[in-house]
Amino acid sequence: MRKVLASAALLAALTIALAACGGGDDEGSGTAAPAAPTTAAPTTTASQEASGATVAVANSKLGDILVDADGRTLYAFTKDQGDQSACSGQCATNWPALTGTATAGTGAQATLLSSAMQTDGNSQVTYDGRPLYYFAGDNKPGDINGQGVGNVWFALSASGDLVKAKASGGAYP
């Protein structure tokens, strides 16, 4: 019964995320009618408080991808304009920004790591000029549930490239 409820919650979160940040061609901010996600992504973890916003590289079903200090997958939004986020409102609820002082962890290239002041006044961590985000549908380190959502959200490689591959073993989780 627990697995059924967990699966239903994940499905609901993905549905909301698709609605909020779908692949429409309107180049808008990725917002949609208000709806609360069923799961929450981290805002600030104990690791981030101690070490800033550490970006590292970890092996996943997608290959080597960027993660935070706790091993949570980091994503890029293809509708962003340079280092400026195009994600606001409900989109930002489903895809919280990685904020804080940027620090390169294992495998991450310090020369590609920076931060950019966003229109909301927050400094968002960037990698190779791309703002970094979490996905509210990722419940634990190693989850890659945001990969390919709306065909606009993708994990990043250590070189800063979008990882457009599907997870090994089948479709996007």
C-alpha cells in the first residue's frame, strides 16, 4: 500500500512539474495555475550551511552528472537566458534554485562554477553559465526523476553539457 501511495505522489509531482514547466514554445517563465507539489526539494541542507553550495560529480544511471554536497541531482532549464533564470512562480516551487556560495566538490571544474544575481534578488549557482536547480520530485540522493521533464529539464555533465540521454534500462524515471 505504501508503494502505491508513494507512486501516486510521484506521479502527481511529475504531472504538476510538467504543467508548470512544460515544453511549450511560448518561452514564458514556466509558470502554471497554482498547485502544491506533493514532495519538497531541499532548500538548505546542513552540508550547504557548512560548506556553501557545493557542486560535485557523481555516477548515476545517466553517467557522471552534477550533484550537490548531499548527492542530490542538479538540473538545467533550457528556457533560461544565459545565466538568468526563466523559472518563477510555480515553476520555482517545483524546481528550486541552488543558491549560496559556490564551491567545487569532487569532479566539478572550479573554472566553470560561478553564481549570478537573479531578478528576485537571490544569487543562484551556475555551472558553465547555466543556473542550477533541484527537482521537487527527487526524494533522495541519486534520484533523477527530473531528467527530461517537458523536454526542457536536464542533468548536466562535468563539462557543463546537457545530458539528454535517458536513464540506462529504459525511459526517464
